[in-house]
Amino acid sequence: MSSCKDMDRLIQLYVDQEIDEADHRRLKEHVAECDDCRSHLQEMIALVHSLEEIRKHAERPSKPVTMANYAIKWAAVYTAIAFLVAFVPGILQHRNTQVNEMASSTAPAAATHQKMMVLATQAEKLHIPENDYVNIISPSRLTGELEGETALVYPSAMPFFLEKSAWFQEIKRFVFVRVPDDKTLATILTASGLSPDQSHLKKLSFPMSVILTKGKKTRFETFSFPENEKKISHWYDQIATTPAIQ
């Protein structure tokens, strides 16, 4: 993923409407995973919008005015712009706080976190958030049927999990975190009812993460699992509030 330092330049090009297609794609992919850069982009867009509103207002005189009056009006506009540039972080922080409070008070019930099962052994090194909706289970101790809508299979649990392909029938959505190689991925896809192209799988870069969503037709998609704990926790929140669609 591109560095945040690189994104500062792309954000400026974006708000100036001078960004090309390739850089726009890089920026879009980066802000989808980076909370800080996404927030910075939103702030810059809000600032540009505020300045544009000031400009439009200044260009709509209600009646003929003298040159002196124009000078006074534009002085006021420039003063307002200088104020926004100097104090925009505080202004935007206050605005975002108000928006967040409003969103919290009016959030629909659909945003409730779904229960998520995480299969991992005690030797697992990858971060697992400690949340009320996360149920961590060691596959060696799992008996009976799996419960819930979504199950995450961590690297340490894959060897145990793949021994019991019947588990694929009990969960609507599986997330396989950092599948190590093409053979493991082929086993996962075959157990889920798909017919993988072995030659195509060999061309993929591993480890890779996979989401399998069951329905009339099983959907298969790959994604990049986050690297640090903060981003992993944010990703968990997103997946837990997005129901699996049959």
C-alpha cells in the first residue's frame, strides 16, 4: 500500500481536480484502508466546499454597488478565507463531533453487530479484537455444529478446519484469513462447491484472504487483510455490521 506521505500530494491534486486516473485509483484504494488519510481527504473536501460557498455568495450582489463597496465585500471574503485556513482543523473537528453525535443518536437497529465466530488456536499470532460480538474458538475443541452467520478461519486453524468440509454447510459466510498457498485455496474452493482453475490459482500472490458467501450461487472474493491492530479492529466492525446476503 502507498505511504501516507505520498497521499498528501494526491489529495491536493484531487481537490484541485487535477488528478489523473491512475493516481485517483491509488488514492481510492489507500483511503479505503487508512482512517487518517480518509479523514484528511474529507477535511480538505469540506474546506474547498466552504470556500466555494463563500465565493458564490460574494459573486451574487443584490443591487448595484460602488467600487468601494466591492472592496469592502472582498476584504470580508478574504478575511473569512484566512480564518478558515488558519482554524479549519478545530472547526472541522467540532463539525465532525456534532455529526458523529447525531449519527449515534439516530443509528438504525440494522447497524447492530452480528455475532462472529473466530476459529484460531492458542498459537495464533495474528491480532483478534476482544469484542462482545467476537467468539474465539479453538477448532480442536469444537464439537457439534457451528453457529452464527459469519465465521473467520485464522491461519492457525486452517489445517483443522479443512479436515471437516461438512462445516461449509453450516455458515452463510466464511472469511479465510491469509490463505498460505494455492493448494490450500483450491481445497477451500472445492469444499465450498466451486471448481477452481488450478493453473489460474498458481498465478496468484500468497498469502491472500478470501470471503466465501453462500446463497443460490456461492460468491468468492479476495481482499487484503489489514496489517496493524487498529485497522484490524476497524475491519471487524465493518464485517460485523454487514449481513451476509443469501
